[in-house]
Amino acid sequence: MTRQRVAKHPGAAWAAAVVGAWLAAVACRTMQRETPSAPAGLSTPVLAAFATVPSPSIRVGVLTSVERASIGTGSGVVVHGRAPGESAVLVRSLPRATFQPAAPGRVRLVETGDELDLAIVSPAVPAELLQADATPYRGLLEVRPAEEGRLTVVNVVNLEDYLCGVVPNELSPEAFPQIEALKAQAVAARTYALAHLGDYSSKGYDVCATPACQVYRGQGSEHPLTDRAVEETRGVVATWRGRPIRAYYTSTCGGHTEEGRAIFDDDAPYLRGVTCLPERSSRHTVRTTAAPLRDLAGGTARDVALLEALGIVDGEEANAERLQGVPTDAEVRDWARRLQVDDTLRPDAALTRAEVFALLAGTVEEAGAPGLADGELAGLADGKLSVLHGEAADSHPLDAAVRLFRDLDGVHVGASELTLSVGDRVVYVEREGRIVYLEAEQAPHGAAADYASRHYRWEVRLTPSDVARSLARYGTVGRVRDIVPKRLGVSGRVVELDVVGSAGQLDLKGLQVRWGLGLRENLFVIDRETGPLGEVKRFVIAGKGWGHGVGLCQVGAFGMAQAGSTFGDILKHYYTGIRLSRPEAGGGAVIGRP
């Protein structure tokens, strides 16, 4: 699982030796390895410290591209470095070490004026912890030049100690005190780190310390419960065909995770969308050959699908380009006739077709139109859905092109598949003996495993100007006229979307959808507040979840743990087909690339 560091500059060999020596001295919780041969040409203080090297270790960019860094500890620090062009290793013992950028490719030790191509800082007393800008870290700190006359501080630390500073920041042990969930998080974080070693090798480290990688805040953020989670899963990694998986995880998935290819263009077989519920033998999956309806003008995709299934409107009447238009009196009378009500449905004020369809759908549901039924799922077998109505159950074959929708606490999203459990409430339409419309509550009575999250449901209101400002990172479309989802993932997330404007349109895909609109998640539906001429005044976006929606759902893991699932159950639920293993750590060299 480990990789040898490759020496790419003159200081790499002695730097690796110093790192190994001090990691061995301070990693009290780390397995000790056989002492490797010490490189020649090191100074006496370095040789004295050079001992066993713990493995695996990781290089974390804790302060990146900064103008100044101050490193200290209670009893002082030792700085190991080498001036450019010099062969001897310089050693300075100081109360504190302050660094600034020097000439290109160098850093300056302010206290002595030495200019170095690389500096390694260790505590004068090995048991003490270094502090970089007041944050304590285990292991060593390496200071190296960065681009544009800046510098970067890298924490070289044992992998397990690194995880102790990650897990409490990714899944709070105070807010989510379930040990099995925290153990699942520990394995996911360990696996993610191993799968992403060297991602930032051009900058001198393996992974960053921010949400772009994993949030790492050093020793000061450690917590006894997450320390226990790391220790009880020590070395355990999630693998696919013997290699660590790309273990993405998300805060709150909103009831269902998404496929990796839809968000990250990652087609790994273990990154499949799954419902955010504990494993049950009574779960069933319904799939359709019909593509999910994109969100139509006014957020009427679900209303249109329901009315089409009931035969009240047809495809031409529900054409997306016509939905903003005002229906004629004849059309309203015709729709009212199909509903078997008089033509008083139409109020005095002119409504768009989309608004009328919303009214029609509401009337249908309120009145309980013929063909529209609901009940509790009793089972699914041989293409037939069994539904319980009170004490009686009946069975109905599913049409291959059945329209599927999820009801996420009143937010309806189309889907290409539904994962249902016995007891779930379903609404359906049967025509000519087959179910052509099926809607299911994703989380009846808050049963979704991530329901406890404060981000489980949210709503934002954006003006066209708000959208234009957020969209600027990708381009401009002039005045924003509409936001049109084009493609939905298996979870109902918007994975492709057009922003239409006066000067053209932009196509956003995957994470661009979320970032381009400045949203918490891709799982949302859009409604519009329009002016007297039909122009959009404000987009009303109702959504679920927080994050990218792929892989382990962190709050869902907490919910599963509360329901009795083990960390292995949780990981195998969210990462399809994986194995959990405890591979041998290789060699004694530092992992990663310089």
C-alpha cells in the first residue's frame, strides 16, 4: 500500500532521513519498523535522532502558499536545512523558527538569516508537539518554497495519527456520537488518503487539509471517541480488486446517494446510487425505460406526469415551450370536463398553463380521481407491485415505461429507479391494467438515515442577477431568463442543466450544477415567480442534502449505526461490492512523493 518517495532535488535524501528519525521519536501510538540504513553525509545531531521509521506516513499541506509561517513549541525547536549549493546539513536550535520567502526556490529563517532550499523543523524535546501558527501537530513540519514568492508548510505525520486529526472534523463525535458510524468514517478517510497519495506532488505534499481533500486540524482537534474509532479500525481499508477505492463521502445525501459518473465522471463500480436506509431484506428496486422528466417551466414535471397518466392532458398540451403561455378558455373548459367539474376552475386573473396544471393536479389529488390510488407497499415480485389498502392487498403489473417520482417531504423529483421498502407509502396510477405512474415517499415519517441533518431540506430564492453572479466562474449568458434541468441521475439529482440567457446559454454538468448556482446540493427542484409578462422574477429552489451526494452519507451512517448497523454494514451499503481488508504496511520509507 505504500510508495517510496523519489528523490527529485538535492535535499530529498537527507530530508527523508530527518523525517523518518523524528517520526520514530514522537509516534508513540505507531508500530515500530526495522531500522533502515542511514544515508551517508548526515550531521551528528541528525544521525543521533535517526532510528526506526514508522509507516505508513503521509504529507499534508497544512499552510499552503502563505507569506510567513511561525513554528514553535514549549522547549524550543531544531531546524535542519541546507543552503543551496552546500553539502553540509545546517542545524539551528532556536526558541522559535519564523520563515519568509527568499529568492526563488528558497526560504529564509528569519532568526538567523539563513536561506535554505528546504527546512525541516522538529521539537527540541521529542515528546512535545510543534505548533504552526498556533495549531499543534504530531510529526514533523517541513517548510518549502511555493510559487509566486510564497512558502508552504507540510506536516509529515503517521497515517493513523493523521486520521485522529481528520475524523472529528469530518463527522463530529459531539453531534453524532455513534462509534460504528465514526469507525465507518475512519475507514473511509483512511482509504481516501491512500487512494489520493501524491495528488499534490507538484506542490510537495500528498493531500491538502481543507474540504477539497479531507478537513485536517492537527492534534488540537482530536477527541477520545474518534481516537477510539481510528484505533479499533487500525489499518482497515475499503478495497475493490485489491486496491483502495476512491472513497468519496458526503455530509447529507437527502435520502439517496448518486452514481459517481453523474457527479465526478467516475464510473467506478462501487460508486453506485443507493437509498439512505439501513439494509433490509424487504427492499425492492423499480426501474423504468422512460427517461426522467426534466423539470418543466414552473416546476411542473411531476404535475404533468400525473395528469398525463390520468389522461387529463396529453404530451402536446404539456409541451415545455408552451407551459409558460396562457391557456385558452376552450382548453380550460376541456380540462375541466375531463375532470368532470364545471368551468369555474379558471379564476379571473390570467394564469399560465403551468399554473393551471398545478391547480389541476392539486384538484385531482384532493378529489381522488378515478385511476389514482395510494397505499403501503406490500412487496414486488415478477414485475408486479403489491399494495396494501387497509387490511386488503392487491397486485398490479408495472408498465416498462412507468413514470417514477420520489416524494422527498413534499419535494417531488423524477427518477430512473426507486428503491422501496415494505411499508413505504406509494401513490400510483393504473391504466389499462398496468401501473403507468408511481410515486414513493423517500422518507416516511423521517425514516431516511440522514434525516437528523439540519441540511436534510432547504430552500433558496435567487433572482436572475444572483444566478448570473454565481455563474460567472463558468461564463456569461447575458440576462438570465431560465434555468432548465436537462438530465437527472438515479437519485433524482440534477446532473445536467442549461442556464438560458439573452446572450446564449451555458450547459453545466455534475458538480458544475451545484457550484454554478451556488447551491448546497444537486438534489433539487425549481419553481419560478414570474412577472406580468411571464418573465422570471425569482427562482425558488427547494432541495435536499449537503455535499456532492456520492459514496458514504455521513449523517446516514449515523442513522444506520443508531439502527444497529456495524461499520462494515455501513461501508458495504454505501460502496457497492467492496471488501474490507487490513493490508500489510510496506517498508519504512515515507509514503508519497516529494
